[in-house]
Amino acid sequence: MTATAPTAGSSGTDVRLTAISKRYGSFTAVHPLDLAIPAGSFFALLGASGCGKTTTLRMIAGLEDPTTGSVELAGKDVTALPPHKRPVNTVFQSYALFPHLDIYENVAFGLRRRGIKSVKKQVGDMLDLVQLGDFARRKPHQLSGGQQQRVAVARALINHPQVLLLDEPLGALDLKLRRQMQLELKRIQTEVGITFVHVTHDQEEAMTMADTVAVMNGGRVEQLGAPADLYETPRTTFVANFLGTSNLITADVLGTSGDDILLRACDTKLTLPATRCTTTARTGEKLLIGIRPEKITLTHADDAGTIPDGRNRITGRIADSSFIGVSTQYVIDSPVGPGLSVYEQNIERDSRLAPGAEVVLHWNPGHSFGLDAAQSVEAGTDAGEGT
Amino acid sequence: MTTTATTSADTGTEAPAVTAAARRKKLVPYWLLLPGILWLVVFFAAPLVYQASTSVQTGSLEEGFKVTWHFATYADALTEYYPQFLRSVAYSATATVLCLALGYPLAYLIAFKAGRWRNLLMVLVIAPFFTSFLIRTLAWKTILSDGGPVVSALGSLHILDVTNALGVTEGHRVLATPLAVVCGLTYNFLPFMILPLYTSLERIDPRLHEAAGDLYATPLTTFRKVTFPLSMPGVVAGTLLTFIPATGDYINAELLGSTDQKMIGNVIQSQFLRVLDYPTAAALSFILMAAILAMVTLYIRKSGTEDLV
């Protein structure tokens, strides 16, 4: 690190974690972890509960001492500093608003602690930013969950922290309000340009809001990248299952042909572009081929001849179908694996596609991805919430 | 009431039945209150009225007492025993402050730092209640006895010189001095301070401490601006639970003090049981009650805790 001036611009690294880890007795909450969060970004730590994401956040805030490693904020080592000396602020999971102070004093708390006397204008502006200007003299318990959440954000943001840490800030809100607040938080982040580090177990929330998502599992970062990259090219079965739904098919590697890897799963030949495979495919060994449900097209077995060449195809029988409005979700039993899931948009519905029908599933090989077959196919399936 | 599909002919007969049931339902809370109210009437309201009438009677034990609306008893009682009134308030206020000073750090420790020792420590706080109030106070008499280890230690550490200078002890003894009485009061009422303090501290979300630290408050500022204000209901409850009974207490002054440390409780007790001047004793009781009510009302108004609960 060169002497980076603490500019709040869009360049440079705001948070740098070096070999940071946390152990409680014999339990390792966070394995040694390196992470660099660029300034001005909206960064999400995503994972199921107990994966170490909150501990990581709390180590950045100084609420938890790391067992090993260091925390750097804007190029300055803050590992040994107590929370009140770090240029970060936190939005707590249950907001932790001071119940004895009104909204105005809650928001002014940080400014007053730093000895700033004239807080009126700043507090007013901040309350306007979160659209709570009329609630200044209310007590926290007189506000709804969504309003309390906005107060918590205002109380943290008013201090212009180097980094704003958000610990499951939307967890206590109902679904509709959560969606609304996601957009709201994104708007605020864009407006103030401060680095946000957001901890969540909701993969949809992470993907909606963050520029960069780090998927954590068992105290380790499984994969880090832009939401679309993580979704389209997961590198582990955990990421493939935790972010959305994936069909993972075990296949034998037959060899290569040009840029493609040739595979066989239960007498069905499949191809996978070598660039879509994140592991080395050796002939004679196994590989997992993954395909998202919405990338698969269903065709009734009678029309199999109409399927264009160059697509992977497997046969199966519809076990179940459920109509959910924008799409119909099918569960299909196939020789390559039971319970494959397929989402079809409801554009031209083929009435023959009912449970019991013989079908062909086909997809563009470029839409699938290859994974190391040594991993558990089930990893991350129970951990995610919903689809 | 949900089955409203009745014909107009039926409604005439059914409506009263429904309202009767509803009325019975409305009465349930009053029935539930009844035992408590009866208890209060028999053991609180009735004695209070009886006491009030006693306080305005004149007469003697031999000739019997009669209600003569003799309010002068109040004025006489007050002029004669105002030193004991003032002493009671002073002793009990001092004991309350000492209880707060001793109890707050302890309650804080138990609530936030004790971890798995929390329950054990709470049991230890309550443990003195397993012995009677009287026996515990008598034990203090032994502890503070003249020439005993405590007094000699205080003497050789020159602490007695300091307390002598302050006028709370005299010469080489602790027993039969204001210090002994205040110590006894403090000891006996300490759990009444600790319990409400602990309850209100324990209710404080530890994340509020983290939030305050996160918002640049030092640990001391966190205590001043967050913890202490939030524990105010406990402080108010604790001081009231200590101050009110301590003001009327007579056991501590009786066992640990001399005639110079008599509190108003001792006067009332001796008027009732020894002098047998019931009107004066009753009047003193009413004055004490009124004085405590007035002080407590003022205190609650000033501390403004209704905002916190």
C-alpha cells in the first residue's frame, strides 16, 4: 500500500482485511481471510447464519477482536483501535436506537460525541435524506420498523464514516418493506458515495443491492464477484445452490473436441465449452455440469425432432408442475437425475406439458457450467431462503 | 353474538339473554379484583380510618378515649418530636445514598459482567432474607461491639478519628452512634436497592452499548448518556424501596443506637406500646406518612421517569 490519502473518491481500497480470523475456543468462526473492498462500492457479505459474515463485519467495526490478522481502513491499520476511535459506523440488526432519546437526539448522538455544537442543520438534512423530517421529536418506539430502520441509517451516515457497516439491516422488516428499503438504501448509497459493507443471508437482497458480493460458507469466502458473475458462473456447488437454484448433473468426461468438453451422463452425451468449466476436466474422471432452471427449454417428446442442433438434450418425465404466474415450474425425473427443476415462461403454454408427459430438456451448452465433482451436490441447498 | 340469523320474532327474547351474558363477562374483572380489594379494606383502609379517629381522640387509658376532634395533638406531636423526624429523614437519606453507591456498581457487574455467575450472585444478594431482620441487626451489634475486631481495626487505621471529627462516632466506640445506625440501615435495605437496579440494568440491550461505542462514545460517556439514563426507573424504584421503609424503621436505631439516635419509628413504637398515648402515636404515624408521601411525590416529579417506562 502506498500512502493513499483518505479520499472518498471512487478509487483505492477502503477496507483491507489481511489474514483475519476469529476463534472462540476450539470453534473457528472465521478462517484466515483476505478481503479488499474498493472505496465507494456497495459490498455484500452473503451467507447462511453462522457462516462468519457478521463476525467479519464486527471485526471491521472493532466490536470483536480478531484472533489473527489486521484491519486497515483507508490505508491505516486500525486493528488495535476500540470502536469509538474507528472511522466506521454500523447499522445494527435490531437498529439499537437509544430508547430514551428522541429521533433528533439519536441522529445527533455521534456528532455530539465528537464535540460538534451546531448539529441542527446536519441533523435536519439527514432526516430529510431518509424522509423522516417530521418525526424529529418522536421516540423510537413510536415509529414503525421501516422508519426505525431509516433512523438507524441516518444516525450512522451523519458521521460521514469512511465505511458504513450494515448488519442484516432489513431482517426485521416484512417482505414488501424489505424490497422498498433495498432500493432506498441503494439510492442513499449512490447519493452519499460512502462505501457500504452489507451483511445478509438473503441472496436476492445481496444481488439487488451490491456491486460485489462475497459468498461466505463455514468461515470462508467461497466466491467473490459481481452478482451476475456469481449467478452465471458459480465456482462451487455451494454458490450454485445458495444463489438461486441449480440442476447439478454428474457426468463422465469423455474427452475434448475443439473448445468443448465432451461428457456422458447415463448414456446421454453432453457438451460444455471449456471456458465455462472452472476446474480441470481430465478424461475418464467425473465432472458436475450445472444448469439454471430458467435456461432449460422443455419440448414434448413427440416434437423432439424440432429441437435445433448443437443443444444439450436429456429426456425425462414431468413429475410435477406448479403454475406461479410469470412462469410454470416443473419437476422432472430423468435418467441422469431425479427432481430436475425447469422454469418455463408462460408465453405459449403447451397443454401437453402436464405431469406424466415424456419430455426432452434442452439448453444452449454455453449456459451451463462445469464444477469439480469432488464437492457435495447438496451444499448450500437448505441454507438459502426461498428461491 | 355471531349468530345473527334470527327472525325478528326471536330477537325480542334473545337480545336480553345476549346482553346479560355480555354483562356477566364485563363483570369478570371486578370479581377478580374482589379478593384483593377485600384484603385492602380489612387490613389497610379500616385500620387507617381507625388510626385517623384515634389521632383526634382525647382521654386516658383508665377513662377511655373519645373522639373530640382534638387536632392540637398533631401540632404538639410535631413540636415535641421534630428532632426525631429530621433525624429519621437524615439517616434514611444517608443510608439510601450509601445503598445506591454500593448497590449500583454491584448491580451493574451482575447485569453486564457476571456471565454464568449471574444467578449465583443474585442468590447471594437475596441470601440475607433467609435470616430474620432482627437477627441480622443483632449480629451487627456483635460485629460493632466495643473493643471488637472491627472497632479496633477502625481505631488503629485512624478511621475513627475521621468519623469522630465528622461527629458520627464518639470516642472509641461505634455502637450507639449515628454511624452504627446508618450502617445498619444501609446493610438491611441494600437488597431492596440492588434488585430493582439489577432488573432495569439487565433489561438494557447490550447492543446499545455497542451502538454508543460505534458512535464515538467512550465507555464513560456511554455510561453517562446511555446506561445511566436507561437505568433511571431502577434508581427511582430502588431509592424509594430503600428510603420509605428506612425512614419508618425503628429496629436499627433500637439495637444499634442510643437515646441520642432515636428515630421517629422508635417514638411511635414507645408511644403505642410503652407510654400508651395512642392519640400522639397515631398522629405521629399520620405525619410520617404525609411527609413521606410529599417527599416521594416531589422526587418522582423531578426525576420524570414516567417517560422511560
